[in-house]
Amino acid sequence: MQITSLFKEVLETDEMILDDFKIAPYTIDWRKRYQTSCRCVLRPKSVQSLQKIMRIAYENHIAVTPQGGNTSMCGASIPSVENSVIVILDRISKVRSLNILDKTVTVEAGMVLANVQSFVREAGFYFPLSLASEGSCQIGGNIACNAGGLNVLRYGTMRDLVLGLEVVLPNGDLISHLSSLHKNTTGLDTKQLWIGSEGTLGIITAATLKIYAQANEKITLLVACEEINQVLSLLEKFQFEYMHELTSFEYMSLPVFELSQNYSGISFGLSGQHFVLCELSLDNEQGFNKDLLLEQLLSLGLSNTIIASSDKESQKMWQVRENISEAQKNTLGVSIKHDIAVPISSLQSFIENTELKIKSEFPDAIILLFGHLGDGSLHYNISLARDHSNEVYQYEEKLNQLVYTEVIKCSGTIAAEHGIGQLKKKWLSWVRTEQEIQIMQLLKKNIDPRNIMNPGKVLPD
Ligand SMILES: Cc1cc2nc3c(=O)[nH]c(=O)nc-3n(C[C@H](O)[C@H](O)[C@H](O)COP(=O)(O)OP(=O)(O)OC[C@H]3O[C@@H](n4cnc5c(N)ncnc54)[C@H](O)[C@@H]3O)c2cc1C
């Protein structure tokens, strides 16, 4: 029987998208780096429907790619083998419960991140995961990628925010352990397997997440620096003076800052080579001493600073930061992207050495460096002046090699927060030991013996 006919037997008509024109947007990734095909897109309206889908997929060896907001940067969210089906969870997207005493919210996996943030905010609390893609990415995708984002410094990554999970396994069985316990030492913490698994071990359907008190006041400031070591001194100073208050420490190099300012139609009139966008979140009601902050900046020789004087000004600063990926995609076309992290103590030498290596082989390289420097992670994107089209991908392997060689020298990682997907799987062995990869393969084989869950992602073929 045809794949679509098998699903038609158990699903309602509106749970299947069969029309090629309607399927098309689900088969291309956000970067337009990968284009693929699939037999159909399945839109289960309940967890029970999803279980039926997985039972059929399991019995008939049909490859399934779960897709959230399709904002993956490494081709994780679209199929990489033929005859796959895509499963989307936009109809499994309710809030299940809010528990104020436990400080938790339980939401379904198809809920868009921005909707979770606003639901929690309206209830008087704060959900800290924040990414530029928050208007479209979904909680299930955030968990499956172990998303990081802007507030990792204080709240950690998605892994640190998940207390309980509900997952449909490849054979259709349901594991529901939506625990709201902040402590639980009863053997291995199996939910961690699904966090960061990029859809290769099952489909996440719901999660119990930590929520926090809202800050009394937020201070946003934009600091221009001439030297990268001033950026690092600023981080050191803030981590000492504002250990509990520092929530974001975002870095933008000059080309990135200019590109995004122009794209956003915003100009802050700051001059420098390096720019830092910081957020301090204050929990007490004593008010903030801005004069002291300015003095601290001056002591580092940093006078070229703007402290946002209104929410509007703060939003403009964040707009410049959050528009970077869009600005790059729409202005410079195709780029070779790297989502790396190195120990902060090695950042300066990494940045200097990598630029030297790249420029010596690609003199026309435009290096766009930005990211969550406060936690050591940087987006190292490279455009080539010679070409803005897909032709640039012919240089990807060489550029990856140059960048990743420097990353490894610093004991860093090739995937700080975007995951491996299909883009980086051949580089996995550069950063994980043979034994670690074997353990991953063993787990995959046991949980997904028929290799139907997002095949072709993360692990080497
Ligand atoms: C402009 C922009 C800015 C970004 N900024 C950041 C950032 O600051 N930090 C960061 O970490 N990431 C960032 N990203 C990357 C991306 O948004 C995140 O990885 C996000 O968590 C992916 O969520 P999604 O719902 O779009 O997942 P998708 O892209 O749809 O899927 C990603 C992976 O998760 C799997 N998946 C999706 N839903 C489920 C589910 N319910 N169950 C099991 N597996 C599932 C997919 O199979 C795939 O492997 C950015 C992306 C863009 C486009």
C-alpha cells in the first residue's frame, strides 16, 4: 500500500497535507541551504493521533522527521532520506497547566516560544529562553536542539529549564513523566536523552518547564570597544560586579553591527571595532546606580557607551542584535555559518588566529562575527565578496576545516547551540571521542531499532 494510504486509514482528512504546493515550504530549511521532498506532511491534532502515526511508521519502516518552527540552521528539520514523512505539531500546542508554587509551566511541544513567554509573563512570571527566532520556533524544537540564546549566562540552556518530558517513542508508545520536581535522584535521568537529540529518538509532545520571578528593572547598554581585549575585560568586570544581575552579554564585530544597523534603519552613532550589548536584570527595589556603572566603564577606558533611557531605546538595541541573521541573509546572500564555542580564556587568540588563516586563503572573505560571547559561543559566518549565490558552498568544506582546526586547538566545539543536523555530522568525530559516538549509536539502535526517526542526522552514516 502507498505510504499516504496507510496514514489515511487512521487519520482525519485535515490531519494530512498532500498537496505538493502546500508541502513545499516544509521541505526547505530557513537558510535555503537544503531542499528536499517528502511523501506528505502529517498534522496530528492530538497525542493519540501522533501515536497512531508512529505505530504505522514503525510497522512499515517509514522515516519520520519531526518539524517545529523549521528554524534549524543545520538542516536538522527537513528529511534527508527519500520517502519520508514530516510530522508537525502546530495543533498540539496548548498550555496544560501553570503551577505557581512549584514555579513551573507545562506546555505542549507545538507551542511557539514567544507564546510561552507571553503566557508566563501575563501570569506575572518569566520564562527566560529567548532567541531571535522566538516568533516561530517551538518548544519541542527548542528542547530537541537544546537551544541556548540570549540568557544562558544566568539561566542556562534549555536543558537547564526542563523538569519533565512527554515523548512518543518510534514504536508509538508514550513516555509521560511531566515531573515538576526540582530534585530527583532516582537513577539515570532519562529525559536528558531527548534533550538535544534533534528528533532522532522520538517526538517530544509536552514539557514541564521552570519559570522565574520577573525582574524589577532591566538595564540595557551598548558599549563600543576598540580592542577585543577590552570586550573581555568588560565581561570579567561585569561578572564580578554584577554576578547575579548580568543576564546577557552579546558581542557584535564592526561589520556585523554596521550591516544590521543599516538593515534595521537604526543608527546609534557609536564608533568602535567591537560592540557589546548587555542586559542587567535587577531583582531588588533599590533602584540602579547608573553613575556607578558609567564610572566602572570609564575605569576600563570605555566612554563610548549608551545606556538605554527607555523601553523603546532598549528595544532598538535588541532589534539590531536580533536582525543580524536576517540582515546577512537578505543583504549578503549565502554565507558559510559556524556556531562554535571556545573557552573564554582562548577567545582572543581564536579570533585573531582564525581571521589570519581565513584571510590568507580567502582574501575576499567578509567575516561576520557575533554571538553570545558571555558564555563563550560565537557565530562565525563567512561571506565571500566574489559570489553571493549557492556557488559559495563549494568552499564550505575548506572554510569549515580552517575554522574547526582553530576551534579544536582551543578545545572548543563545532556546535554550541544549533546542533549537528545534517550539516555537521561529518565533523562530529572532531569533537566527540570514538567511545562517546559508540554510546550514542547504541542508544539510537535501542530506542529506534528501525532507524525511522529523522535518519541521516547527527550520527555518522
Ligand atoms: C534568526 C535565527 C536566530 C537563531 N538564534 C538562535 C539562538 O540564539 N540560539 C539557539 O539555540 N538557536 C538559535 N537559532 C536556531 C533555531 O531557532 C533553534 O535551534 C530552535 O530551537 C529550533 O526550533 P524549531 O522549533 O524551529 O525546530 P526545527 O528547526 O523545526 O527543528 C530542529 C530540530 O528539532 C527536531 N524537532 C522539532 N520539534 C520536535 C519535537 N517536537 N520532538 C522531537 N524533535 C523535534 C527536528 O527534527 C530537528 O532535528 C536561530 C535560528 C534563526 C533562524
